[in-house]
Amino acid sequence: MSNKIKVRREQLNLTQKEVADQLHIAESAYQRYEQDKSEPAVRRAIAIAKVLKTTVDKLY
């Protein structure tokens, strides 16, 4: 998931901070998802997909 969310975020020209703000989480928490240091819970994965205007299955 980590590489796919990074690629999608970059396609949308969003910063990590912008995505984190929309998710109402710390930027460092979002960075851990992109760095594959943490795996988001299902609800968070759904929220990430929504912010990135895609579906969860396309992120995995």
C-alpha cells in the first residue's frame, strides 16, 4: 500500500501534510503509512482512499 498511496498523492499534487490534514491525523502518522512503517486500520484505509479519490482495492 505504501508505494501506491505515495504515487497517487503525487498524481494529485498533494503534500503529505495536506493529506494528513484532511484525515485529521498528524503528518508523521501519515508518513509512516507511506514509509511502510505502519499499516492503516480499515476505516483509515477507506478515508485515505477517499482523500486520494480512489478505491481501497486500488491502493493494495
